[in-house]
Amino acid sequence: MIGSVAIFVPAISPKKMGKALTLATDTIYFDLEDSVAADQKDEARACLSKFLESSDGGGRCLLARVNPIGSLWWGQDVASLANCRTLSALLLPNADLASVTVLSDQLNRFDSHLKIVPLIETARGLEEARKAALVSSRVAALQFGGEDYTTSLGVRRTFSGEEITYARFRLANLARAYNLDIMDTPFTAIQELEMLAADCRRAADMGFTGKAVIHPSHIDVVRQAFRPGEAEIEKARRLIAAYERQIGERIGVFTFEGAMVDAPIIQRARNTLTKAGL
Ligand code: COA
Ligand code: MG
């Protein structure tokens, strides 16, 4: 649903929202929460509604990040967006079992079509992520939020990200178990594209399906990192060709380029080609 790149855009900025529609991103997260100051919440909500009336997203998946359940603003956020046909889902900050349940019930009251993407970004949210993901059929994907998560843990946040390894592995496993997309946390150092690429590789190697970004310059790096590389694609092709030769002789296991190959390894090669759109 979300693809491999989602960009956060402050809903208070019509200029940035307009710009987002020119970017090669799969998904846009219009933000009513952390990037909007408390005294601008009403203005941002009005800006977003106006923007969504005049745009269909040009094939991109559009989500809005509402304010957290229990905040002063979430009720109005949800009421203004629940029946907006241009949106696909709401991104719910500080998600846990109780808040996903409340949002889902509220959307039911509005007879809304919207899905929910829980933003897992607290220690408690991580503990309850499985229940939160399964409590409502509206849950379509998960988003990890590393900044709030490390704040909630009371630990340092680094660009190399050792402190989020446990949460990432756990969420990636959860998402794969229930066939949900799983989006990684944005990388906040705008100019550090090499560090960004390394950060993407770590997430992709753990099983994340994509990553959120906060700046247009991060889009290409993220997209490339979540797509199999040329060498990987070529190897998958060679392996499948070798397998097809073997299967003609009814052999299930064989040696390919010095390593054993059997069913799961063939499946991985097929997955690589599918991911590459081949
Ligand atoms: N979405 C759309 N356009 C964006 C953008 C975004 N997230 N971030 C920057 N741009 C645009 C700028 O408007 C500018 O456009 P222009 O060249 O047409 O004038 C261009 O990209 C270059 O931006 P730049 O000058 O490098 O950045 P900035 O100083 O304007 O903004 C941030 C820096 C961090 C404030 C901005 O990137 C941003 O708002 N990011 C999203 C923050 C957010 O939503 N956080 C909450 C979730 S973690
Ligand atoms: Mg936050």
C-alpha cells in the first residue's frame, strides 16, 4: 500500500504540500502533529482540508498524521478527514492497543473508508504492537518512529542507530508475520546521504519494506536502497536458470557457485526478481 518511500510534509505549509506532489515518492504523510506548533493546529487542519479538496495525489498514496488520541486536537482532526476520499489512511502517533481501538471505533462512527497505520514510537507501543496491529481490520501497515521511541526509552539517539536495533527487528518480524508493510523511521541528518544509505541498508536487511523521509533529497537514496542491486538481480537470474536446468533432471538440491541451493533459496531469488519488478 505505502510503497518504499513516504515523505512527511507539515500540513501548515501549502508550499511544501504542493511541492510533495512533484516528488517521486510513493506516499505522502501530511502532518498535523509534531511539525505543527500548538497554536497553529486549527490553521493546519484547515489548510490540509483545502489542499485535499483540490488534489488527488497523482497516483500517490495519501495519509494524514493526526494528533495523538487524548490530545486537544485529535477529535477535530479525525472529524475533518474521516470522509475525505483522497486520503487512504490515518497515521496514528504514539500508537498502542488502546489508541488504535479508540481511533478505529471513531472511524466506524463516521462510516469512514480510512485505514489506520499505527506509528509505533513508545516502549509501550512496541510491547503492544502485535495486539494493536490485530485489533482492527483497518490496520494496513506499521510505521516505526525512532525519535519518540528513544525518547520514551530514555536513551541517546545516534546516527548509527544501535539503540533502535531491537525495536526494528521486532517490528519487522511482526509485520512479516501478518503480511503488513513496515516502514522505517526517517533519518534526520538532511545532508548526510551516505549515512542515510547505510541506515536504509540496515533496515532493508532486517525486513523493512520502506522508509519515511523528511526531505526531498532523501527520496532517491531510500528508493534505491530498498530495491535489489544489479549484482543481486544478476545472481538471482543465474540461480533460477541453474535451478531450471536441475529440475529437468528432478534434482531438488544442488551446488551453485560453491553453495548449497534448495527450495527456500530459490524462493528468495524469485522474491528478489519480484521486488525488482521483473
Ligand atoms: N516536503 C515537501 N517539500 C519539502 C520538504 C518536505 N518535507 N522539505 C523541504 N521541502 C522543499 C522546500 O520547500 C524547498 O522547496 P523550494 O526549493 O521549492 O523552495 C526545497 O524542498 C528545499 O528545502 P530546504 O531549503 O533544503 O529545506 P527547508 O529549510 O525548507 O526545510 C525542514 C527543512 C526540515 C523544515 C523540511 O525539510 C521539513 O519540513 N521536513 C518535514 C518535517 C516533518 O514533517 N517532521 C515531522 C515528521 S518526522
Ligand atoms: Mg512524535
